[in-house]
Amino acid sequence: MKESSFYVTDRSFEQISGYLDLTSEEIMKIPQEGRVLEIGSGVYRNFASGLSAVRPDLKVVSLDPTLGIKKDDFLSVVKRDSQGKIESVYYTNKIISKDKDYFLTGKAENTEKVREERVKSEDLAVAALAPNLPFKNDSFDLIVDTFGPGLYLHDLGEKEFKQYLKSVFDILKPEGVARIFPVIKSTLRSQDLDELRKISQNYYKETIEKLGLNCVLTFKEIPGTSNERIPEILMIIKKIS
């Protein structure tokens, strides 16, 4: 049996901002010296570097489980994948280069210890996995998540998915905003997409209502990410103070 592994992506800041409808105007609305969390940043952390270039006053935190993997271990995954020994390593836009810095240097060898150190020190990069978001309540002005729920979280189960939504809501500051893209579970895309959009939006609405989250919920069509350019759905959650 082949091993299963993680997704490796290299989407640009411009791509991610487009998926999230995070325009220049919206970026300027983020409070001065505000805090931003990207869930599932990937090893390259392009969103964090791009946003920091536009708004250097912001503290942008990148969260991704692969950030706790040693460089040698990461390269071993890439090598085994090239030999056809791994079930699922995905690359977006470019194949991994061995000259790329896949992880944060100068940290402890043990993955769990890396995670604990980063959480404790509130480092700009945290090796952790949703739905277990290791942050205090009311911590962030903006939370973004691209492809995480659709690719991973739905498969964890109903309880875990609700925990994810509740955790995102809890760590938002009052009047803070979460942008989650897309809402449609990726494994269902062979079905009628128009119907899936309705089902997915209703599912999120009903789940958030059941959780009793005091928020304003908005859905917006975004140009599709596939070759067919079928519109995707972005969900925006604004926490009411």
C-alpha cells in the first residue's frame, strides 16, 4: 500500500487574494497593526509575504502542519513521490525544487516540540492542524483559509468540521472577518455544481445557526479555479461584537 502524504502548493499572493476577493480596498480596511491568520499556508507562505509587503504594520501568522517537518524528511517525501511510492503529494504551479526552503530553520528536531515552541513563542509560523487552532479567543482581525475545508476538513467528520467553524469564530476579534474558499467539497465535483452550491451554502448556514454563532454570513461567486472556469463560492463570516 502506498503512503499518504500532504498537499504542497505554491499559489501566489495574487491568486490567493483573488480567491478570497481580498481587494486592495479590503486589505486597507484591516485595522492598523492588526493580526491576520492564514490557515493552511503551505511551506512557501506566499500569502504572508505578499500581505506584509502591502501592509507591513500587520502581524501575519502562517499555520500549516508541514511547517513542523524537517527539511530532510520533506525531501524524502518528494523523492519517494517521484518513485511512485506515495499516494498523494500535490504540486500547484511548479515542481518542488531542492533549493527551496521547505521549512523554518533553527527549530527543534521533534515535530511536536516544534509546534509547542512556536505556539509558546507566538512565532509568525505555527506547525498545527485545523480544527485544533492553538490561539486565544479574540486574537485575529482577519482569518483566511483557501481549499482547506474542501480538501480536508469535510472528510474528518461532522463533529470535527463544526469544531473548525467554532474555533475560527472564537479566535476572531469582534468585528473580525473570516474568508473561507471554496465551500464545495472537492470530492463531490462530479455532481451538478449548481445544485452543490445551493446544498453547500445551506449546509454552512444551518451549521452556523446550530452552533449559535453571532455573525453575518455572506456568500460570493468567484471565477472558477478549474479549466472550465466554473464559478466557485467564497464564504465570508463577520463576527458581531
